[in-house]
Amino acid sequence: MCLSSGLAAAVALGSLLAAQTSIKVPTGGIDLPMGDIGGRPAVDVTVNGKGPFPFILDTGADVIVVDEELVGLHTPEDAPPKPPMKEDPATRIKSLGIGDALLLDVDVHPSPLARLFGGSFPARGVLSAASFPGYLLVLDYPGKRIRIRKGELPPADLRTRFEYTSEQILPNVPLQVAGTEVRVHVDTGSPGSVTLPTKYMKELPLAAEPTRVGLARTAAGEFPIWAADVKGEVALGSYKFDNSRVLFSDVNPIPGPPTGNLGYQTLRQFIITLDAKNRRIQFEK
């Protein structure tokens, strides 16, 4: 299952992440262990000082999602959270804590995560990777660390650093697949590898007919997943991938035409740095 896509339908993704009233990060930044929830990076988060609770850190989400059972957590001296408005599914909570970093007066989207993904699903929320504009978010997969510090990335060089536009909403990069450029989301909420829209099953040179290998179940419905080996190189900037096997599915984390994504099986070899303010993303080995 693609977590980002399931939440897209559940909370109507598509608008840019609302700016938090205040972001507090220690001068030297923070360095935390990276947890793992089904191949998705996870971090412990406190909600209004309670917890911590495991949250997935997701580049494929443009809003913060909190399990509906946690939204009402508040201390006696705090005012209860603002109830959701009919025209706005978001509600506001006082604080989210990630290590020694704090997001204050945060707009979040309540969601019945346990019902959506099964009662055994351990995540209690999804923290959008775009939650720290003005800071660098580092997902160090090989070192299993998550770091947040003040700074910005240099401009794109199309080798290890890339840029995306405000219209593209989520971080995405130009992937070269058998000589064809495809823009794909960098989706830490996906446990897969390289996934492309199904139209490319007809447009790319394949070694054999695609084979159906699974089904992505989301709140928007069910989406078949196909797999095939591509006759040609798969590369991201200066990085060439050893595996030519590609998945095909029209599951999509945001409304609009299907867009491919890079998931855990590909991302786990990189140290990824996201500069949400300047819409830049960097890959290092």
C-alpha cells in the first residue's frame, strides 16, 4: 500500500502546507534516530506535550495528518483544539515536538489512521517533510538518522541537486528511464522502488510484457500494480541504478494526472536533503 496515496483521498491533499505560526529548532539543529515503519522513515513526535507517538516523515504529503484520537490531547490549562470547519478539514493544535524542535500552533488534518490502514498499523500520524521551511531536513537512510538544521541548498546542478516548482507541490525529480525523462515524486511514504504511470507500459522499451504483481488499496479505490524490466538505463542525474525493474501504477499522492514516484527501495541508498523553502532536493551517497 502507498501511504501517501491513501491519505491523499482521505484528507483531500492538493493545497500547500499551511505555514506554522512558529518553528523552534535549537541553534545547532537536531539529530535523531530514524525509525522504520514498513520501509517508511519514522520519528517520535509529542502532541501538545503528550507522547511521544510514532509519526511517518513523508515527502509525499503536503499536510500534517494526526490520528483523530490524538487531536483532542491538551493540558488542563490549554484551550481545546479548534474544531474542524465544514469547508476546511484542518484543525489547529498547540504544538508538535520532534526531539528538541517544536512546531507551534499547527494546522493538522485528523484522520482515522487505524481504520484506514488496519488496527495493527503503528503510525499515529504523518509529518509532512515540508513542515520546516527555512531549515534543511536530512534523511540519512544509510546512517539511519534524521537531522534538521538551519540553512539552504545551493541551486540545482541536475546531477545531485534538483528543483521543483510551487505548481508541482511535492518534491519531484527528473528520472531518465531508457532515454525518456519522467518527472517522479520523491515519496518517502512509499515502500516501493521506481513506479511510473501505466501509460509508460506502452511508451518505454520493455524486455517482456508487464506482469501484475499487486494491488494498492487506498481511500480512493484500488489500483493494480504491474512490473517489467526496462531495456535501457534508469538514472537520476549522475546516479545510475543497478536494477532495471520498474513498477507501473496509476496510484497518485495528489489530485491530478498520475505521476510516478521513487520509494524506499530506491531511496534507502541515499542521504537526502530537502530545502522546502527554496524547493530544492539533494541526493548523496
